[in-house]
Amino acid sequence: MDASGKKNARRIILLVVFCLGLLMVVFTVYSLQEKNRIEKVVASEKKNEILACIPNISQADLDALSAKNIYAVYGRVKITGQNLSGALSSLKADRAPYIAPYMYPAGPVFGFSRNTLGCIEIYLHEDMSVNKTTTDKIYRIINSSGRDRESEDIPVIFIKARLPESDATHYPRL
């Protein structure tokens, strides 16, 4: 191959490398946009689930709750007739044998509490496998403890979170 042929071959190689680089950039931008779109759809769906559970929530509270890693939402906040403290007490006492298999370290639940919005928050270990069937079973246990105290459709929000680092060896005892 003469000098001009080598020069043309280098140009072709350079053009191919440039085109491949350009394709990679376009693909990356498209992938990031698609990922962002999917995240927005999921965030919107989670906000709608929260709104269904807590109809009168303020925008600030909705934004704060949406910022958490919400896995599932059940029930509905009612103005009267829900005894969340009773449901939590029952969960610790009467329902302890039923909820125990789901408690950390055997299961994903490492904490639960009542929030200021009128819901029970269940904290799930973010590194443990959880599916809808599991949260359905846990919710049925919680909701049955509410029915015993004449409260139904107990509002429960399942949140995936890290174990607290400062006290990771202590988890709620039933």
C-alpha cells in the first residue's frame, strides 16, 4: 500500500472510531433519559399510593414521605375510629408469634412505629429480599390486630431502609 492508501486507511479508521464514540454518547444520553423517565413514573405512582392512603396530606409532608424508599402502601387514614396505638400494642403482644418470622434477623422487618401523619411505618432491611406476597402477609397480621380493636383498613407504609448503624445489633423485641 502506498502512502496515500495508508493515509486514507487511517482516515477511515479515525472516522469509524469517531462514529462509534458518537453512537456511545447518543446511547448513554438516551439511557439516562429513559432511566430518569422511569424514575419519575415510579415516583409519581408512589405519590399516588400515598395520596390514596393519606388523602389530606400536605404537599410538604407528601414530598418528605416520597423522599423515603417506599416499598408498599396499604390502608387509608381515617379521621376517627382507627386505634393505631392499639394495633401496635397488639402487634407486640397478641400478634408476636405471627409477626416474629418476619422480624430481623430471620426476616426483613427491623422496626415499626407510628408517624405523625396517622400511619404505621414498617422498616424493611434494604439488603434483604422482599416481595409483595411478604408485605401482604405482614399487612394482614397488622390489619387483623386493628380489627380486634374495631379498627380496619389500618394505614401502613413499608419503607426499605438501612439498619441503624449506631445500634445495629439491637432490634425490636417482641
